Amino acid sequence: MRKVADCRDYPSEMNCSLTISGEEEEVVRAAAEHAVSVHSHEDSAELRDQIRSGLKDEVPQHA
């Protein structure tokens, strides 16, 4: 099942609204890169664990 990381689920001074979806490892990697480049976090195992623990299952969109 595809996973989703949504910045709106995390406290942020900039009110970031980015949502990333895909396979779990892709989402964790992309979300960590985003957290470092946009939110000034340090890339670490702890950051990736926090991201992974906050992932949600993607809800399929039907037309």
C-alpha cells in the first residue's frame, strides 16, 4: 500500500502544505530531504524514524 507524509500533520511556523505519496521508502527519503532543505532539520535516523511513524496509508481517489 502506498504511504503519505503530509506536512500539515506536523507543527510548522511556515504552515507548509506539502504532501508526499508513494512507496514507504520513497516517501521517507523525500520527506527527509524536504525537512532538511525547507524546514532546516538535520538528516538523521531519528528524523527518518519520526517521519516513518507518522506515515498514513494513501486513500485511493475514485473519479
